[in-house]
Amino acid sequence: MGVVSRDEILTQLRTVHDPELNKDLVTLNMVKQVAVEGSTVRLHLELTTPACPLKDRIRADVEQALKRLVGVETVEIEWSAQVRSSRPASPTQLPGVKNVVAVGAGKGGVGKSTAAVLLAYGLHRCGASVGLMDADVYGPSIPTMTGVEGARPQVRDNLIVPLVAGGVKIMSIGFMVDRDKALIWRGPMAHGVIKQFLEQVDWGELDYLIVDLPPGTGDVPLTLAQTIPMTGAVVICTPQDVALLDARRAVKMYEQLNVACLGMIENMSYYLCPKCGHRDELFDHGGARSAAAELGVPFLGEIPLNARIRIHGDDGRPEEIFTQSPDFVREAIDRVVTNTAGQISIRGRLQVAVPTLTVE
């Protein structure tokens, strides 16, 4: 029995598609290395995000395709990830940032900042380099939720150096004002702060910059959309009708600003009693999924109402949400993170490079 050839392997891999990007692995430049040793084929596949939601499906499809070849008995896959940029490079505005994702909401009180923190730390846990920009200039809560309240960033080479908390780079107006001081600002003042955070902060090299916006459809989202190219926006809402009405307006606002809506997240989706297991849908359930379908945008998942999210957010220990929360909470958050990462990868598909391959 002869050893399978390189051309045969590549031909089979061209039949395997990334389910989200809808192109084959070779065309997407995901096949980085091929080695054949007897009846074993070893591959190095590079994902477009370390938080790939369909990694297991891709593995199964690759194994199935290659085992159709006569002589192949074992398939071994080494994985890596290279986040692709979905925005044009700029020498002055976030030159090292591949993706900028705004997290917004049509109204306050729906857990927008909590969702922004969960996305940032969830992506970081997957291996991505992440920054979190608190653009909620009227109610900055990110310093408290990330455990760096009261800290002050340094200035180096005329650039503000973000603080780092749990491996995530953090920047907030909360670092520059007293926590009890009310910021009574008109639009141009908020506009100036956002531009400063975009142009005078040394974000360095980032796969993702998550931007926590103030609620509503006011000056800050407009400033952000007009200042830099964004990958897209994520809209947070709770299931009740009033919140969904405002969430729909937020989605429409991004459409008018030519910013892609990556999807909607339903926060406080349900409550599961830790003692008896009874499920209670305090604010109704499923409204965001229905609204997303109606608006033609992806539904990214639902986050349950759970004390651990609140406790570790208030204590400034967001990493512990992923380690100390019940399994169903962690699994729900992980789905939201990976689904969001998948939508970001889809937005970056036009930036796919010319395929390169090493064959041994």
C-alpha cells in the first residue's frame, strides 16, 4: 500500500469548509503544514480566532475527509489561531488593533458593561490579546468591575499607557475623575474624550478592542463610528418588551451609521435556583432571539441571571466568573463569547491572505 500523496491530501481538504466562512480550508489559508508518516497524516491548522465555536466540527470533517483516502488510518491535528483584521490599517488610529467591537444597548440597566467585561475576559481566556475601552463617559463602571478602581495610568512618549487587569488592557474616564463626581458634559466634551482614547492611548497590538458604550443612541456611538472603522457592534438587551423596543432602535442606529451589527445578546435571560433547580423567567425569555430574527441579525446567546456574575463583578474579579460560577453559567457565557468571535471572523473573511503551505 503506497503512502498518500500531498496532492491527494490537499484535494480532500478542499472539500472541507469552515462552516461560518463558507470557504474551504485551503483557500482560507488555514492549512499551514502537512506531514505524512506511513498511515498517519499530521496537519497544522490555523483558526481565524482562538475562540472558534466550530473547532470540533472542523476536526470531525477533516478526519472524515482524509480517512476516505486509501492508506490513511490516523489524522493528527495541531491547532493555532491567527485573528484576522477586519479594518484597514491606520498609522494614527489604533494601528495595532485588528478588530474594534462596540458593545451597546438601547437603554440602561440591561447589563451592557457586564456583557462587555465578559466578552473581553472570555476572549482573553481563549488566548487572544484584548483591550477594554470604557467609553461610557457618564457612568464609567469598568474600573470597579475589573478591580482597578482608583488607579492612575502612566504617560509614556506622550501616550497614555492602559492599565492591565487580568491580562486585559483597560482604559476609562473613571481613572481620571473622582468616583463620586458627576460628569455633566455636553456632546463635544464626550467627543473629545473618545478621540483621545482612540488616538492618544498606547493600545499596542490587540486582536480585539472591546468598547463599552453609554446606553442609548447619542453622541458617543456617533463619534466612534465616524472616527474609526469598526468591525461591528453587539447589542445587549433583556427579554422584556420595553428593553427590546430600545434594542431595536440601537440596531437600526448602527445600520444608519454603516456599522455591522454582529448580533444581539439576551442578558438576565432566566434564573435557575441553586437549591432546587427551579427555573424562573423573571423578565420573560426569548425576546432577543425573536427580535434578532425579525431584524435579520445573528443571535449570539443568552446570559442567565446569577449571583456569581454580580458578586465577582462588584468585587472586581471578572476572571472568577469563569472559574467559580455554576457550569450552566460558564457554558452560557462561553457560547456567547465563541459566537461573537465567529461573527467577527466572518466580518474579516475579505481580508484572507494568499495561501501559504509547508509540506513535509
